Amino acid sequence: MSWKGWVAALVAVILLLAGCRTARKARPAPKPAQISLPALVPPPPPELEPPPELAVVPPEAAPPPGLTDGVSLPPPPRRPTQAEPRVSQPVETGRPAWQAPQLRPLLTPAEQRRLEQSVSEKIHNAQALLASIAGKTLTRELAELAAQVRMFIKQAEEARRSDLLRANNLAERAEVLARELASKIR
């Protein structure tokens, strides 16, 4: 197709599209019908008669005659006077009142021996490192670190009796902190 053919086709398209512009105008949407509903008002509450008055009879009053003829009734229970409520005192047993059961993995005898040896080695290493810095002047930060090492050693020795895994973790912390302390001093 030549350029004249393309121009003719383009003019035809433009004329067709120009006609669309003058096409019908859009009609406005119809307004919705307005419906008025009667207001819903709740009905008034029904009128009730007042309840009959009841006579209050104290419990110490005697029952009407004829109900207890020939029957002996036990004496009425004694009411406690206005005393302070009794509060039971907790019994001190040296441990918390409620303690969740501790779950621990079962260790074979070989694992127990290995952990016991590991705990002993780590505690020994941490104590040796503390001994190597004994007598040296420590800053406040390093003194706190040394106290923390001693605390972990003490906790590891206490945990060794009941929980070897916990004792091993505590001993490892003590050893790592003791190495850090020794490296900062040298």
C-alpha cells in the first residue's frame, strides 16, 4: 500500500472517531424513589401490679404451733460473732509452695562419666585462670567479671549433684569468662 492509501485510511478513521464525539449524551441516572417508613417505636411496658409485701421472720422465732408437736428440734446453730476471718499461715518448707517438675534427659552411665569429667575440667580451668590473676589490680569492670566467674563456678558445683547438663553449661560459662578476663589483663 502506498503512502496515499495510508493517508486515506487514516482520514477515514479520524472522521469515524469524530462522529463518536457528537453521539448521544449520557442520560442522568434516575433518582431513587424515596420511601418513607413509619418510625418504629417500642410499645410501652405493660403495667404490673406491685409485688405483695412479705413479712420477714427472724430465724430465732419459734415455728408456728402444731408443726413441732411431739418432735424435739435441735437447737439452732450458733452464729459466729463478728470476728476477724481466719487466715491460715503458710508453712515454710525452704522451697517454693509450687514447683513444676523438672524434665531432664536420661543419660547413660558413659554420658554421665563424660559430663562429670567435663564439668571437673572446666571448673578446674576457670579456677586456674582466676588464680593466675590473683593479686593483680583490677578495674571495676574486670572485678565484676571475676565475680561473675566465681558465681558460675559456685552454681556449677551446686548443680553437679542434681543436673549434670546444667552444671556443664555453667562450668563452660565460667571457663569462657575466665579466659576473657585473663586475656584482658595480659
